[in-house]
Amino acid sequence: MISLFRSRPLIEQESAEWIFETFEWALRYFDHHEFFKRSRLIQPTNEFFAGNVDNVHHKAENIYRHTLNYTGLVHWPFELQKPELYQTVPTSQFAFFGVKRDSVNRNLPVITSETPLYISYNPQQTLKPENLSSTFAHVMAQHLVVQSQQYPPGGTDYFAEGTEVLAIFMGFGVMFANSAYTFRSGCGSCYNGQSVRQATLTEDEVIFSLALYCRLKKIPTTEATRHLKKYLKSSFKRAVKQINNQTQSLEKLERFENT
């Protein structure tokens, strides 16, 4: 009878284990000092995305500039291009320029080539800044993995999912959670498919990843959920309970903080 009152895990154990493994991969290869000491939980507020804009491109530039800063990759040669000038390059064809470790820029890999890494945007996504920031962060994480040649658990088959977790690891979990799914309710004219972010993780997997980030960073639930969509807050609490039950997996990640 007691089992009826126990909270069900938010996600399947296999998915939970993969997310734990992916966080371990991120801590091992993408600077655990940056994660524990300097990364911040990015919120969809003016505090994090300050700036006055007067047109679509300036809005995209503002979101891009802040997003790049929060990823810790401002020393990389990223360059935002207007959509009409941009030629899409599949992630499988990202150029590998060769990287080195640099003490000035901490442990993140540094590209030795001056060739720009071009990024563009869908103008419709500027209508939903959370979607656009998440999209930028995901693309930047993809470039980071390609240049480092350190692929996530599961290898290249899990490239999209692994780089989404990496972007959440960088602090964009709230942004990803709020843009993981868009209800197609109401009149048809209210829904704009072009403004929606192309998610690879399920909404629950994003929430679990966000909860794991907050657990490792010791961020209180009230702070983590302050700007989450209302219906996601209960899922976050379920994720926290599930994570707290994974003591061995947690301890494995927490050891990085003191190394």
C-alpha cells in the first residue's frame, strides 16, 4: 500500500544513467572548474539578456552575444551572419580546425585557426528568445564537441542528444526546458512552427538534466523553478527525488568538484 504513495521516477532508469554518464563526460572533457566555480543558471530575464534592440537582426545579435558569453566560448571565432548570407552546413560536416589547451582560457579547447565559425538564425525564432538562445547554445556546444573530438556516451549516434545535455551543463537548462515543447492549442494562427526549437531530448529528459545541474551546483529548487513553465515545476521535483536516489552516480560526479 505504501508504494502507491511513492513518487514515480520522471524518466526511465536507462535514460537517467545515460544522462549521468553524459554529465561525467562533460565534466571530464569540458572543464569541471568552469562548471563548479563559474557557470551560472541562465534565466529568461532582462538581467541575463539586457539590451535595447530596434530590429530583428539586432535582437538576434543581442541574444547571440549574451549566449556566447555564458557558454565560456567568447575566445572562439564564432560569427553571427544574417540568414540571407548564411549557407547551412550539416553538423556532420562541421570543419575540424585542430585545437589546443590554453592556460589563459582555462581548460576549454581553443581553435588554432582564424577561420570563422559561422552561426545564423531563423528570424521567426526572435519572437521567442528562449528558443533562439537555446538554439544558439546547442549549435555552439556542437562545435565544441566537433573541435575537441570528444564524443558523448554512445558516440556519434548520440551527437545531437549529447550536445543538448552539454548545453544544459553550460547553464541553459531553464531555457531548454521552456522551449522543449510547444502546445498547439487554440486557433491555428496562434501557432508558428518556424519559431519552435528543434529539440532532440524529450521534455522530461531536459528537466532531469536541469535538475542534475542544479543538484551538483547546489541551486535551491525555488531558484531553479522560478522561471520554469508552471506545468514543469512538479516534473522538476520528481527529477530531484529520482536523482537523490542515485547516490553512487551522484558521488561519482561530485568528486570532480575537489579535483
